[in-house]
Amino acid sequence: MKKLLLKFNRLLLFTMLTLFGIKGMAQVNISFPEAVFTDVATIAKGGSSPTIMNKLIALVDNTPAGQSIHMSIYMITYQPLMDALKNAETRGVNLHIIVDMSRSDPQTTNASSLPWLQNNLTNSEIVVTTNDVSSNAINHHKHVLFSGITTTAGLVTNVTFQTSHNFTTSDMSKVQDALIFNEADVYQAFLSNWNVMKQYAASGMRLNFTYTAFDFPSINTKLAFFPRIVGGVHDGSDNILESLNALTDVANAKIRVAMSDWTDSRPAIVDKLIALRNQGATIEVFAKDAAGTQTKAKLNQLKALGATVRIFNLSTDGQAVFNIHAKMMLIEGTWNGQSNAKIILTGTHNYTDGALKTNNEVLVTLINSSLFNAYSTYFNSIKEALPTLQLLAWNFNTLNTSGSEINLLSTQTTGGLFNSNLLRGTGFKGNGLSKGMGGVKDQAKNLTMSVTRADAIANEDYFEFNISPKPSKKIALSNLEYVVRRSSTAAPKTGAWMYVVEDNGVKGPLQTISTADITFTNGPTLSAGFQQTPVDLSQIQDLQNLGAGKKVYLRLYFWGATTLTSTFGLGPYSVNNGNSVVLNGDVLADEASNEKVLLGWEFATSNNGGNAAGNELSYEASTATGVESTSITRGAGLKEYELVRGFSSIPQVLTPDKQAAIDGESYLEFKMKPKANYTLALTNLYAKMRRSSNGGAKSSFRWMYSLDGTNFIPLGTTDDEFVNNYTEGLDQPSISLANVVALQQLQNNQEVTFRLYVWGFTAGVGTGTFAIGRSKNGFDDALFITGTATYIAPLPVRLTKFEAKKSYHSVLLSWSTATEKDNSHFEVLRSADGKNWNAIARINGVGNSNKLNHYNAVDKMPLAGTNFYQLKQVDFNGDNELSEIKAIDFKLGESTTLSANYSSSVLTVNVHTTVKGNANFTLSDIGGKKIISRQYTLVNGNNTVSIPANLQNGVYVLMMNNGLAKEAIKVLVRN
């Protein structure tokens, strides 16, 4: 009886609504088919775009009594939508809702919303799915079917709403699309699938679900409902590949992809894109860093072939987050034999194995749809997106400023950037401004008040800060937010933001951000400060893609004061506040950077599985290709100390000076070694360090290196002091390694040991701490070395021995090979300094051999001093490889038989010999360049030889050779 009464009430309500209209309901204005998208610009800035959810709620709100709504949803938590469903039930709409609870993600997300729906929609059908096709299978659908909707054009039936968007708040911050149809065939196909889902919701999906595809040529629409199985088995086909394989005239084709999830389980898709690109197709791909490792590598390969590829960041490790959740592909070209075709592939179908073989999904294909232009425009908006995050910020409340500070370090510096300071130009000096940074005209330097922008520039009336990326990073600036505080109406009232770009230490000209001056706006209380209109930086090309070595100075010039004593400042006055100066933008990996990070430690997300506690006994580094893995450790004079996101130490011995630190082993240490067939050339060492407040005002440090692990050579020119105890640590001046010859050709597994010696902690043993760090996030190396790692492919000639031996006044060189392939010849190279080489002999190889072969050569005229020898093995095709270096020393020592002195343009040589005959006298400079060569006849006993010579000041080498013996001495010339 109760059910009959409920049906009667619903019928009565429907009749009344039909007769008198749905009073108070804003009828939806819609044209079919329609596409709806979340707003890319909003999402790029970290915002939320409710456009798709608002459209769905409008459709629900305009479903009249007596009509039906069928929904199938993966995750639902958005309360306004659930409230709309409750209202729909109340007014007599028949609701049928499938909610997924198959796996942990929907079980967690829907944990509260599913009971809410069950408790509040008591007159509706609520079905729970637990997909049993596999242990990871889910109901991934996101569609809503409306039997009828009231629109501005009247009642429209058979409406299908299909989207990539889960019905959650978090999905509003992602790139999403939605389609709305009112085609009866499309509606019935989705409804048929809905009923299958209901039938096998609890069990039986694996054995009873059959992949179903619909083709509606009259409306140029294809639907495919997954999983693609028959009798629980995948049929072996891939819908995405089928669409790509349908392309002909590939050189004139264009493929664009914006994809949410792309795992390594579907490699054939990216392989096909690579093949199409090799055939000349235009390809653009937008994915995100959650993609599979191999997939990202292949996408980068696609990029190297000339395709447009952009992999957006999804994690929060220092780069701006931009989450693509759409699953779209746009194809233009000759497709399935139809020229100039325009294809949209969308739906819920990711490029994953699960989407193809186990999940309940839908793939929608639209051919020459009127919606193509809308999708194309949306795709281009993704292409132009500039994701942003907070790069730098100053919170004067956190800093607890007096306002007179000379400079202020930023309270927020995102990972991948060097520290930044806010300071004044020379035209203004510090002036008290609690919780702000104040300035007043420096009358000791300039009594002139600035009236125009030109005056302010000339008088250096500005506030300034800079931004600079670390090596292997680049930055793009988006906008600048700031708060201005004027002490009175007499303070500067007009301003302009300007910038200077510095490139490797060379500053460019002052540039204008906007030609229009800024008139500073005031809040209700003038002295409290007021948020100004943000400054758009995104359209200034100079401020985009700024790589390592670039630094941007941003300056706020101000003028228009009427008194010299009025205060102008950044930030409010004497109040708690949020950030007063904020620079927004993005930090990206710079793949084109010449300065690569070879070895680095970040302590925030870390290889070791989480934030570093700081007291780890050792900590593994991230290494580039070609560098052996290594860890940072402590010497015996330091003990571990806890400091999250850093590597912290506390002294165990008293070290008042550097020698005490060396003797007491007060150091941090790591080793660096190239892998086989790699050569390393090191350029710079960077470190962020933190010292505790009780570490002492003069605590100091010095980096050193060693090639043998015992003898350490200092790096840099002087010892350095810890500058302060800033909690997050400060970037220290970089240490140049480029001029250290020993660190430019590290090869053959040669190992270098680096040590950071520390001393001068005045608080005593066991109290003053210091740390490497702290890392801001997983994008921020606190310690790293840059340089290049060059791979030298091993040639197929295996050298088993290379020796050099002194034999009287000659050098005997010998070597052996175990195998040879295409070996043309060997060149014997000699050098006086280990840098400049000359070939002194060429020995032919045997070509190809699998047996031991022996070779030798003789240097009959070695240089005076040290002779360096190296073998150059050359293949028939010109490829070559160098051996290790050998050294033989012909010392320029004291001689009892040969002496010389130079005076008045004559070199006088005294020789004592027991051998009668001719002797050659050769004078060379210290580099081995021959200057004079003469032959004289000597007699037994003492001989004096006068050699005319015009010599400059310097050291020369005189060699006498009588055919039986050689003697060489140094000759010092001082005119």
C-alpha cells in the first residue's frame, strides 16, 4: 500500500509539473552534440575549474519528474552533485547509479560518499561494482544517461553525458573533457552496457562480459566498451593501434595526443608513433611524468625525431603540477581511405594494459565531427599552458623584520633555484617598518626627489631581488604579486617594474616590463599596505626558458614623493601577514644545458626512500650515466646528528684551525669514478650548507681532492666561512673545477676523493653542528658536481701490455694485443708536457687476429726531461683509441763533463771528454723547440766551444751527443 501511494504521489507531481512547468528551474541552454572542457589557464595556475561538474549538475537539475537517470561512475565525492541527485529524487526522477568499489582507490575515495548515496537516495537504485576480471580491474566509467532533459528548446530525450572527469573536487584541477549527445543509438548503446554492468556487478564479469563495439555511420560515431575480452580472454587487438594503422599518406598526417596514464604495458602505441614520425607524420604528444619509464624514454626518442613532446610534472617535488586526466587523440589525414578526415578519440580509455584487457571502459571515436575544432583549440591551449608555482616569496611576519634590514633572504625558495635576497637601490636607505621592508630617501647621497621614471632610474630609487636557476634547471616566470605600504600621501605614488638579465656574469640593459606606469592603490588604512595588481611576466620572452648561468634582476622603481622623509615600503605595517612579495613561475629540467649534473645529493625525497633524517651513516648519491654509484660519509672527527632533509654532523674533536681539522679527520667525504669506457671532465662543485647558531661565528671549511686517497690538494683560492645560521641552509659560492687539469680527463676507472674539512666551532666538542642541506624537495640537490661524461666506444683491439723503458740514451717501447679486428696501425705519440702530442713512429697492425701479437718501437732521440708516451690505435675506418700514458725521465741534473754560460750574445760551453771526435751541440727551449744546432771537433781533455746566440731570458736545454753518449744540462739566461 505504501509503494502504491508513493507511485501515486510521483504521478501526481509529474502531472502538475507537466501542466504548470517546473517553476523556478533555470532551463539548460545546450546545442547537441556539445563538448565541455576544464579551463587550462586556471589549472596551470593551480586552480580548480568546475565547468564540467557545473554542466552535469545543470543537466541533473533540468531532468523533470518521471524521467530516468542512469549513472556509472568510478569515483564520486562532489557534494553539490550528490545534493542535485537528492533533489532530483525528491521531485520524482528515477535514479539508477552504479558506483565502483573494486580496488583501494575507489574504496578509499567512495568510503563516505557511497553510504551517503545509499542513506539519502532511499527510493533510488544503487548498485556497487567489484570487477573480477583481474586483481587490478575496475569500473572506470564516468557517464550519465538522461531519458529526458528540459532545455530552452523544450524536452530533449536520449541524452548521453560522457566524460574523463571523476565526480570529485580534485578532478576539477585536471585537464578534462566531456561530450554530450542526444542520439538515440548512442544512448541505447550506453544503456545496454549499463545493464550488463548491473548484471555482473558483484561477480561474473570475467567469464560473462563480451567486448562490444558499435558503429553508427549515419552519425559518424563509434563506441567500444571494454574490457576487450571474449570468454575472459583478450582477443589480441588494440583499438588505438587500429586507428593509427588506418592512416595512409603518412607524410601529410597529423596526430595529437593528450594522455593521462601511459604505462610500459602498451609499448606498441609509442612505437607506432615513432614509426609514423619516421615516415614524416606531424606528431604532438602531451603526457605526464607518471608515465612508464620506458614510455618516457621512447617519448623522448620521438622528441629527438622532431616531434613536439612535453611531459608535465605530476608530483610536488619542486616543479609546477599540471595534471592531464583527459584521454584524447586527434588524427588528421587520410584515414580508412577517406582523405582529409578529422578524427577524435576520447572517453575513459588510458594507454594501459588494464584499460584494454580488464577494466570497464569506453572509447568514443568521432569522425569529421563538428566538435573537432573545439577539441583542436583545447589541445592548443594545453600546448601553450604555463604551469606555475611559487618560486620565491618574502613573508615579513615570519622574518619578524624591523624594516631597516640591509637585505632579506627569501622565506620561500623552491627547489632548483639559488637563494635570493631582497634589497634597496642606492637612492634609498633602510627605514623602520615592522613586518615589512621600508625605505626613505638617502639624503646623504642624493637630495633630489624623483618626479619621473627616468629620475627614479637615474637616482636608483628601487627595491630589487634576483632569481637564478641551478645547473641543469631552467625557469619560466609567470607573474609577480606584491604589497606596497606608503606612510602617507607624501610617499612615492607611482612606480614601474623593470628587469635586467645577466648572462654568465655580464649584465644586459635595463628593460621595461610595461610602458604604462603603476599608480599604487591604497587600502582602507594607508599605512597598513595594500595588495597591488599582479604583474604579468608570461608574455616577456626574455623571462622564459632561462637556463643555468642566467640571472634575472627584478626591480620596482618608484617616484612621485612630495617630501624627502616619507617612507615607502614593501609589506604591511606592524600586522601579521602572509607573503608580501611573491614570484610565480615554473622550474623545469633543462635537457639542453651544457652543464650537466654528474653527481648529486638531494635529501628530500631521496633514493633512500624518504626524507633524510640527517643522521644516516652514509647517503647514496644520484649519478648520471657514466658515473659509478657513491655515497657521502663522515671522517672519524665527526659524528652523525639528526636534521631532516640534510646530512648533519657534530664535531667530536677540538678543531680550532684547518690543520687541526686535517689531523682530527673532521671532514665529509665522497668518491667519484667514471664507469668503464667513460671519460669525465668536471666543471663546478656546488653545495648548500647549514650551520647551527652555536656553531661559532668563525666556523670555516675548505674543499680538497685527492687522486690517491692520501695526498689532498685544496680547491678554490681561500678557506671559506659559514656566513650565518639560516635554517634552510645557504648556497655557498661554487668551486670551479674546470681549471684543475687532473679533473678533466678522468678515465679507466680512475677515482677521485673529495673532502670537505670543517673547523672553528667555538661552542666546543659535541655541540656546534653543520650540515649539507637542506634540500627543499626532490628537485633540489644540496650537493652536486657538474661536468660532462663522454662515452668512448671500445674498439675491437684488445691491448694487453704497453711498456716504455730507458735503454742508455734511447727509450724502448713495446706492446702486445690479444685480439685485433680491422686494425690498421699504431701511432707512437710523445709529449713533453702531457698535453701536446706528436707522432714519432707508425707501426702497421696485422688487421685481424685472434692470437697474441707483439710490437715495438725505439725513440732514439728522447727529449731532455720527462718524456710522455701514448699509443694511438687506428682502425681501417679511421676510428681510434688511446692507451694509458707512460713516462720516462731524462733528468736535467748536474753534469761533471758539461757546463755552459751565456753572456754578450755568446753561449760558452766547457766540455771534458776522453773520446776524440765530432760532437753535436743542440740548444732547445724548455718545450723542446730546437733553436741552435752545431757540430764541433773535440779533443781528449778539456774543450771550450763558443756558440753565437741571441737568447731571451729563460731556461734552455743544451744537449751534447758524440755518438756514444748524451749529456743534457739546463742553461739559465738572464740578460
